[in-house]
Amino acid sequence: MRICLINPNTTTSMTDLMVRAAQAAAGSGTEIVGVTSSMGPASIESHYDEALAVPGVLAAITADRVAETPCDAYVLACFGDPGLDAAREIADAPVLGIAQAAMALAALVGGGFSVVTTLSRTIGRADELTHRYGVAGLCRGLHACDIPVLELETDPDTEAVLTDACARALTDDGSESVVLGCGGMADLAARISAKIGAPVIDGVAAAVRLAEALVPVAGFPGPASGEYSRPPAKRYTGMLAGFERL
Amino acid sequence: MRICLINPNTTTSMTDLMVRAAQAAAGSGTEIVGVTSSMGPASIESHYDEALAVPGVLAAITADRVAETPCDAYVLACFGDPGLDAAREIADAPVLGIAQAAMALAALVGGGFSVVTTLSRTIGRADELTHRYGVAGLCRGLHACDIPVLELETDPDTEAVLTDACARALTDDGSESVVLGCGGMADLAARISAKIGAPVIDGVAAAVRLAEALVPVAGFPGPASGEYSRPPAKRYTGMLAGFERL
Amino acid sequence: MRICLINPNTTTSMTDLMVRAAQAAAGSGTEIVGVTSSMGPASIESHYDEALAVPGVLAAITADRVAETPCDAYVLACFGDPGLDAAREIADAPVLGIAQAAMALAALVGGGFSVVTTLSRTIGRADELTHRYGVAGLCRGLHACDIPVLELETDPDTEAVLTDACARALTDDGSESVVLGCGGMADLAARISAKIGAPVIDGVAAAVRLAEALVPVAGFPGPASGEYSRPPAKRYTGMLAGFERL
Amino acid sequence: MRICLINPNTTTSMTDLMVRAAQAAAGSGTEIVGVTSSMGPASIESHYDEALAVPGVLAAITADRVAETPCDAYVLACFGDPGLDAAREIADAPVLGIAQAAMALAALVGGGFSVVTTLSRTIGRADELTHRYGVAGLCRGLHACDIPVLELETDPDTEAVLTDACARALTDDGSESVVLGCGGMADLAARISAKIGAPVIDGVAAAVRLAEALVPVAGFPGPASGEYSRPPAKRYTGMLAGFERL
Amino acid sequence: MRICLINPNTTTSMTDLMVRAAQAAAGSGTEIVGVTSSMGPASIESHYDEALAVPGVLAAITADRVAETPCDAYVLACFGDPGLDAAREIADAPVLGIAQAAMALAALVGGGFSVVTTLSRTIGRADELTHRYGVAGLCRGLHACDIPVLELETDPDTEAVLTDACARALTDDGSESVVLGCGGMADLAARISAKIGAPVIDGVAAAVRLAEALVPVAGFPGPASGEYSRPPAKRYTGMLAGFERL
Amino acid sequence: MRICLINPNTTTSMTDLMVRAAQAAAGSGTEIVGVTSSMGPASIESHYDEALAVPGVLAAITADRVAETPCDAYVLACFGDPGLDAAREIADAPVLGIAQAAMALAALVGGGFSVVTTLSRTIGRADELTHRYGVAGLCRGLHACDIPVLELETDPDTEAVLTDACARALTDDGSESVVLGCGGMADLAARISAKIGAPVIDGVAAAVRLAEALVPVAGFPGPASGEYSRPPAKRYTGMLAGFERL
């Protein structure tokens, strides 16, 4: 099975980090194909960044879809799940966002979970997603560690700060598990989990494994007239004219 | 007061139709400034179209914001409210989507409302918006008339089909009002209302009047550290490099 | 356009204050017609007061409706929205409560909002209204400033106390805007907004502008057999016999 | 124990019918004291009627409270529960509405329930109450039998029509029980129950028995600073001046 | 009327305590028949204990149902309401859990309520029940006193600790009443209520009185094809073979 | 990895069928260990059956936990997820119910889903689970095929009846996928999916793959003082005395 991990931002070092985590999480027969977005923001820390990350995500899926050997599933590796609905319309295979995947695994652990994310301004989006995915009642708290996305890798304090934030979230919220709210934290989940003594869920690994779970489900793409059926063809113009060809 | 009506699709005849409806709805001191998106789909009938309409919306707001005399409010004239959160981050003034505006007015009528939209595949998005805007409990039914967006103006049966759909929605759902689910229906609300004997709410007129209501509220942009504060600056690359400059 | 602002309590100085705020908020072609309730409590600070403010509200609407030139809309200027449903049954025009109006505008600002009201015992009613109007998910906190309604005008500390309460609510709740929870605070919104750097929404101004937005919507009164159609005629007796004539 | 059954409308024959049903439902040591409202509508079939039934309800409670031997609990015998919150503020004892009581008993039966009421225009109010009382998720359907309140007693078809409506509701909604949506149906519950083979719950009997259950709970009136503590004293004027004296 | 109080744990002293409280709460014509579970845990302080308390509950109901004079209602006297749905399927009479009963009475008091239970690990179950019973919106707080179930009777500090926890819950949560979260607290409600000046609701007394309210409702068992109709007969084997005979 | 599939009923042919489906769904390194409950009902078609299936489930987990090589995860292969919370308390590894697993995968497909189950009386339980697992908003319909559990394997019409029910559910509910509501349907998902052209999700396969996804998440068992920490030791007596030893 080949899973296409799309990094919705344009920072290749972050793609590399996430592909490593994805490959480590994948089953023995699974190959991770990493794709860095070809356009848009270097990191995603606002609604603006996220909205402008979507074209790159869709371009990546379209490129893979018309490749000789399309992938068997797509993982959108940004905790805002940018473009998830649109991606499902154009893909012929399952599409998973790492936020939905991480929250789904946390729900399967049982009990409530906490989210620890990067900047506090992204909490609004995470909260909205808990409602969209039906897990708002299980999410006991949303917390920021206030480290910008691109400093997660370089800040020497990242692991200590995140570990502390996860430990406090677990206790203060009375949660059974913690969800990490950024793809750039993918390499830290296991170590933090060992330190705090509770499941710590990284969305990249979660999405890869859930993709492996969804691929064998027959029936993709879904109903021909459904919400996610192929978009009606139409004229695209201007800078985005290339998106006319699906 | 100057209100910038942004047509998120690239079809200028639809911009013209909506500007006319907006100007007719506006107060005597209000000027409507119509802007057609410079890029993306000719109409918006899927999650894919909607996602790719967002860059044009954001470009239009940024262009206006750095103009000599920025507008006092922005109306996103597509019933999916594409890019609403991102637009609020970069605008220094209120931003209204026509779906949120129409549903807000319907809630103020009192009782339940029905939505009559274009293609059935867009019902999923409308339903999601009723939840995001808190009116899911008031929305008694979502119905499609199955006329594509760009045929609303030219199909000779549009008014009859819509009137019939609105009348049936009112009765079957036991609603007090009907919301029209497409900016391209903006010129029909009053006539349909007269025929079915109940309020019929067009989002374009609704958004213009609600913008007039919001502009005098001081305090935009809001709290400096809030969810809608200005996005952190960062590198944008590829086709979307121009979006780096806010 | 003529909008009838009904003060549901019997204190004329408060009517005057609210009419001034309403007229200041109204468009150039709008005349505010102030009406003080002819019966009931001098201020509304309990469920008991609110229930007994309703007959005066309904009498005012009936009186206006049979006047030579009925008004084009009605504003119920008490944050409990007393008698809103009943008023909608007997009016031939839109009826707005200032709580619903203020909350609707806050929802259109985007993000969450806080409410700052008078006495803590009224928080239960405000909370109930956030649920009825569908905005409970957006309301991040309900706070009391513990100044009785009729002392708002005379207490020299009112503005300072309210400003402080609004600033704290904004920060503690992580809100994007603040709603003032009493018609008697109508003159303070703009000044507090300037001080705290965020939208502060007064329901009186909000209701006037939303009334201006609703009046042009055709179709009032709504469906002939709907929830808000004219009440069935019947015998009224005792002290309230006069209410038999609608 | 003495329970004061207040008929919020002014029709004494309906009071008599409900007192008989209440007495039949009461325990051996319970005396039902029937009170017919001294003012307002002869029956309650609209928001307008209901709002104007509230003063009579509050007057009845105040009169009883200052009587030599106040009652031990109050039952508001109209399915809209008019004035319930206000009544709780002024009573020194439990106050029950027949809608809340009937729905509470239906919830204790287990599974879902249906409501069969009089006129379809009252369904909106019943629906709102299911949300206020937390049982919206258990209420599987709201149905009208289209018999006006005051014709329930005289229409020879009442029992047959109601039985049929209850039987259909049970089947169509997949409910475990049926709630009768009007105090005027109090004498029919047992017979309809026998015919349809399922619990049929009349709010008058339900409220009497639940009042008997609540009276022994110590601690009324509740917390001194709570939502239902005694209303602040203030000036009442006009036709309602008498309500100043609590 | 005879009400069967089933203690789902095997500790007879706790049965005795609860039967005394139940008899004290019952009407003059009501006899309480106490039954201690014949199998399973000595107290119920985990999901494991609760699950394994269910067979004893079902055995007790089946034994009573085939007795010469079956009881008129069943009370499951453990705050987790173990086996409630299954018990309703096999009983020919109403079945009440003390958690549902206590929460139902608290809802009828009006306003919000707090729960004070034994160990913090049981809060998850109590929270789940507030959702199942539709009262989650009324439950303002869930608190543990950290006294194990079987020490409630013997710990000399029980009353003081509980009184303190109830008083704090009332204030901190802004509640109108407190629900005691364990059948073993049944004898303390009245004294704590007197001390904190608010209704304190014990589920045992609540369930007995609500059973008295439900018994006269005709129609048990409910619809022949409903969710709670008699289970289909089938083979039971192993240690539980005896449960085949209903 | 070794996954213990526990059949909560006592019918070994059904265990065999589910183990085959589980092994087919499992990754190459995964061994499925099938366990048939040693006590209780031959099939689970009521709340009664489900409650009495729980002891066998818990006994199976305890037996495995003290085995030389405990399994890495547990799958409870009955659509009611009997004993899930209790099982999580005593297991040192993830525990999945097939209902939660199937619904989680359906949510990851995107859009709404329908459930097709066996007997209509089990719809109440399935509905309750959609609420517990947070997917009630995504579940567009619950349908019964009215084939008893143990006849699924032998009834020659099973596949045709189920295919028809799934196809109708998809269309009538406007769903994107269908969830099969019984472990005994595990072998039919792929064939039905091919026929109706949409994902059809069997909980057994779903749970196996999700178990494979959860096992690598470190941190089981979770927080030492959490809801799912090991139950307090205590005395068990009677027929269930053996459950004292965990």
C-alpha cells in the first residue's frame, strides 16, 4: 500500500520529519510518499495561512491521481485539516486529516482527551474541528504551548515545554489521553507518553494507521450523486486556471 | 458608508446582478463597491470550487485594504461563505458572509426557517453552516431546486421552480420563513415572498443591511491577541507568493 | 421608517435614555417612537418583574397597531426580551428583542462573545436566551456587575465598573466581543469599546439597526397558519379584560 | 399535604375537571385546593394567551402564600407552564408545571415519548419546552389533534380522536409512551392507555404526584442569593400596581 | 403499594440503611421490600463492579416477578443505575434507578444542580448519566468527597465532609440544589439540607416517591414491539444458564 | 501483534465466522485469537442479553491478562459493545467495541452514514451508542432488516435482504457509507459494498484494523488515577465470587 503524505506547508524539513514519523508508524507493506506543497505559506498558524494552504493540497492530490500509480490514500499533515472536504471530492481513495485522525484515536482510547497545540490563536480552529468531528463532548481542554510551528524543531526546550503542557493538561482536565496539535510534533509523542504515563497521540502516525484501516474498505469513491462525488466541470481563470483540469 | 461586495466566483454578470440587489437593499448613504474575483471558478458548486474561490476573496480584501479609501465592510457573496474566518483576520472592518447573514435575519423573524438552494450536493455545506452559526435547531429543512448556479439567470423556469420549492418548503417544514441559498437568486426574493405570503430572505440584501448595522459598532479590528488578530508574517512561495504581502 | 421602541418597565427616564441611543443608532430616514409601559414594574430584575412587564408590552403594540399610522417595527428594550413570542403574534411587522439583537450582532462579529449584565440573579435568564437563540456555543461567559438597573444612570462608578468588567470578560473568556446585558447601558457601549479595544455591543442600537434590516423583507405577518399567526379570539375577563380586543 | 392546583385560564368547568383528576391522582393524605385564575383568557391557545395568563397565576400564588395556611406545593395546570420561573421566585414551596411534570414522568418510563396536543399552533411552544427541560432527545414527535381547548369537554369525538392520535404517534414515532398536551385531557389518560396498550401520561396527575414527591425534600425556598430567591422590591404602577405587594 | 428496593451490591447493612430511608420517604400505604443482591461486589466503585452487579439485579427482579405477589415497582439503589434498561425489559412494572430519580427531582426544583459523589473515578459514569437522562445542561458540577462507599456509614467525618462538599458545590456552581451521588448517603440528605439552606436530594427517597408517582400510570409493560418489550427467548449456558428462564 | 477477538455470545460458529473476517482484515503480522464467551446468551438481541453477556467478556479478558503471553488488544465482537468501560478498566491494552470502531471508520470516510442492524428492538441501543461516541450528528438513519442474529448465517435471503436495506438506506438518508450493525454480518461487507457502490463498514474488520492502529500508541494502561484505572479490590460473593480475583 502506498500512502501519500501531503505537507500543506512549503517547509521541506517539516515534510521530512513527518515522513519519518509516518514511515515508522506504517505497517511493513506500506510505503509513505511524501509531498511538500508547491505553493503557499511556510507554516500554518492562522485561518489565512490555512486557507492559502488548500490550493497546494488540491494540486498535490490531482497530480498524484493522474500519476501512473496513484496512491491508495492521502494524509493531510496539518492539524487544521486544510481542504479536507474538497480533497475528498477529487480523490478516488480515502483522505484523512491528522486532526480528525488523532481525535478519532483518542476517542477509541476511551474517556476524555486534551489537545496541546502551538499558538493560542489556533485554538479556535481546533475547537471548531472537535465540533465538526463529533468529539466536542470528549475534548476536555485545548491548550497552547506558545512555540511557533517552525521553531518546534529547533527550540531546545520544545520537548520539555510540551511534556510539561501535556502532564498539566492530563491532570487539570482529568483526561485519559493527550492529542498533539501539530504535525511538527510527530517525533515526540512516544517520549512524552513514556514520561507522563498516558497515551499521547500524534496525528501523523494516527492518520497513517487509520489510512491503512480505511483502504481495504471497498466502495471509494462513494455514491455517484453524493456530497463527495466529483465536482461539476467548469471554467477556472486567472492565477488558478490550472485547477480547471481535474 | 462604502460596502465592498466580493463575488467569489469569476462571472461578472453575476457580480452585476448581486450589486444591483445590494444597492437596492442599501441605505441612502451607502455605496456598494462590486468586485469580481480575479481567479478561480466561474461558479461555486462543490467543496473544490469553494476552496479555490478563497484566494480570490482574500486578494480582493487585501487590495481594498491598501487602497486609498478602504471600504467600511465586506460582503462575501456566495452562500458557502468561502474564506470567512481568514477574511476576518486580514480585514480592519466587519466581514459578512451571505449565508450567515441570511440565517441571522431568518432567526430574527422568529420560528423556524427552510433553505432552498441550487444543487443537492451543496446541501451538506449548508447544513454544516447551520451548525457553525448556531441555527441548526431553527433550520427545519434544506432543499435543492436542481438548477445550476449559472443557469439561474437564463433558465426561464427559475422563478417558477424556486417559488414552488419555497412554497412547499414552508408547508412541509412548518417554517416561518425561507432562506434563498445562492447569491444568484438575489433579485427574486421579493417576488417569491409576495407569492407565498411569508418572508423570503436573500443573503445579499441581508448581508448589506447587517453590514450597515455592524459598521457603527466600534472596536474593529478586535482584540490584539484574539483568534482574528492579524496573521503572523511569514514566507509564501510558488504561485501564491504574492499572498505574503498583506 | 418608524420604529417603536417599547420600554417594558415604567421608568420614563430610562425610556428617554434608550430613545436617545436608538435615534443615534438609526439611519437618517428612521424615526424612533418611544413608548413607556403603562403598567408594571419600575425596573426588571427578576423573572417576576419580567413576567409582569409583558402585559404592558402587549398593550403598547396593540395600541400602535390600531393607530392611524402603525410603526414599521417594534423593539422590546429589556434584555430579557419579555413577551417576544406573544408580540410577534399580534404585530403586523417585525418585533426584535434587544437580547436577541445584541447576540445576533455579536455572532456576526465572529468568534465568541461575553455578556456583562446587572445583577447576578439575571444570569440564569440570559443563559436561557443564549440557548433559545442558538448562540450558547458562542457565549463564552456571563458576568454580573452587581449594579441595580435604576442605579446605572446615577451611580458615578457605573462606567468604570462596567469597563473593568468588560475588559476582564474579554481576557478571561478569550472572547472577540462583549454584549451589554441591560438597555440602561445603551449610552456606554462606544466609550467602553474605545477603552478595551474590542467591539462592545448594546442591544438597543443593535435592535434598531436590525429592525431597519428586517423591515424591507417582505412577507410580514408570516404564514397564515403558522406559530405566529394571529391568536384565536376568545373571552378575556377580570383586570385583563381589555386584552380581549386585539 | 395541601396542593394548590391553579388553572391559568378563567374557565371554572375546566378547573373542576382538573381538580377531580388531581384528587383522584393524589395520595390519601393530600387535599387538592383548586383555584381558577381571576383574570385573563378563557383558554390558552397562543403565546399571547399564555403571556396574559401569567398575572393570574402569580396573583393566585401570592394570595395563597399570605393565607393563614399556605399550601405545600403549587401545580400550574396548563401545558405551557405559564409563569413557572416567576412563580418559583415568589413561592416558598415547590412549583410544578404540568408540561415539565408529564415529560419528567415519561422520561422515567424509559425510551422515547410522543406528545399529542390540541391545536398545531401550540406545537412550537411544546417543542421549546422539551429543550428547556432537557428531554428534546427523548421526544420523538409532537402532534396536534386540532380540537380547541374548550371543546375537549363537549366534542363527542374527543376521546376517539385522541385515542387514534395517540395510537398513531406510538407507532409512527416508535415511542414507549404518550404525553397528553393539555390539562383538559386529564380525565382521558387511563382509558386511552388501556386502549393503546402503553403508558399515557396526563400532566395534571403527573404534577400532583411529583409535587407529593418534592414536598418532603427540605430546603425550600432555595439558596438566598440564587436565581429563584425572592425578587427585589420595587414600584409597580398602572393596572398592575397591586403586584407590588408580594 | 409494594416497592421492591434492590441493593445491587451484596452488603446487607447498606440494604438496611437504604430500606429505612426508603420506608421513611414512602407514603402511608407503601411497603418497601428490601432485597440484597445474591451475587457480585460488596460495593460499586468502578465500571467493573457496576457491570458485575447487573446479574444480581436481574435475578432479583425475575425472582420477584414470579413470586406470588410481585411488587408494583422496582428501585435500583445504586447511583450508577446498573442494569436499568435490561430490568425494564423483564419487569412488568416501572423500574427506577436512583440516579435518574434524583436528577429528575433536581430538575423539577428548577435551576441547576450539583452532584456530590464518593470516589472521583465514578464521576465519569455520573457525567454519562446526566447526558443519557437529558439533564447535562442542568448539571453545573460533579464533585467527589473521596470517601469509599463502605466507609460512609463508619467514617465519623462523613457528615461533615459531605456537608462541606455540598455547601461548596452550591456556591461554586451557582446551583439551586445538590444531588447526593450514592445510595449510602440516603440518611443524610435532610440534615445537610437544613445546614446549607437548599434542597439536597437523596436518590433512594426520590426513587421511592417517583415510583409511587409512576405506578398509577396504566400501560405497563409498554408497547408489545417496543424497545422494552420482553426479550426473545434463547439458550443461556455456563455459569449464567439460570438466566435462560425469565 | 496478537489481537484477542471476544465473541460475547456463546455460539462458536459465530466466533469462527468473525475470526475468519478478522484474520482477513488483519495485517500480515497480526494473529487473531478467537474466544467464545463461556457463559450467557447464545445471541444478543435485547438489553437483557447484552447485560448478561458482560460477565463472559470480563472473564475472557481476565483469563487472557494472566496468561503467559497476553494479547496486545481486545475486540468485543458484538454491536452493543457490551462491557466496554469495564473491560478498559481491567485490560492493560486497548479495548475496542465493534460498534465504536465501525462508527469511527464511517466518520473518517466523511459525510453521513446509515446503520443497518438485525431486529428493530436493538435500534434504541445503537442510537444510544451514536450519542455516546459523538457521532449522532453523522448518523443519518438506523434501520433493521428483521433477521434474528443466529439466522443471518443460515437464512438464504440474508445477503439479498441486507443489500436491499443498505441500498435504500444510502438513498433515503443521503449517506456516504453504511455501517453493518451485527458481528454476524462480517463476511458480507465487501460484496454488498460492490453492489451498492459505496463503502459498507463491518465492525469486526474495523475493530481489528483500529486495534492495530492503537497498539503502537504508548501509554496503556492510562493515568493511574483515571476513570479507567484498575478497580479497587473488594469482596465478590455468590455465583460471581470468581470475579473477585482480577
